[in-house]
Amino acid sequence: MLVIYTTHQRTKEIGIRRVLGASVVQVISLLSAGFLRLFGYAFLVAVPLGWWGAHAWLANYAYRTSLSVWIFLDAGLLIGAFAVGILLLRTFKAAMANPVNSLRTE
């Protein structure tokens, strides 16, 4: 949702950058940098909280499994791949759009 909202809000900026000569790769990297930074911060906050919650929950059972760091890394990589895929699709669509259509309302 954040990617869709960001690309929608910055449509005119993307159009202006494209008219002034920015490439599609430059526009994608511009929009991706902030989103990936937010994803990294969220992951750094979620891993310790998730480990603590899962450890406290598993403590109530007589037979429990150990928590490995790989569980959290695999989940982060899977969600990160999904988020980057959506990010690339939406930003590529916004960057490839005709800049005249986004600037016509001005």
C-alpha cells in the first residue's frame, strides 16, 4: 500500500524528472531508496520483538522447539522479495507512463 500511495503522490514529480531527462532506472532508484530503508528499519525492530514473543509463547509448552535466527531471516527475505517485486512493478509502471499525461492538469 505504501508503494502505491507513494507513486500516486509523486506522479507529477516523476513526470517532471522524465521530461528533464531522467532514465527509468534513476526514477526507480529514487523511489526505491526510501522504501527499502523503511523496510530495513521495520525488520530491525520486528526481529527482536518477534523472537521475544515467540520465546515467551513457547515457554508454556513442555515440548518445544528452539528458535533459530534462520527462521527470522528466511521470513524477512521472503517478505522482502515480495515487497521489492511489488515495488519494482509499481515504480516501473509509473516511470514508463507518458509524462505529458501526468503534467497535463497543471
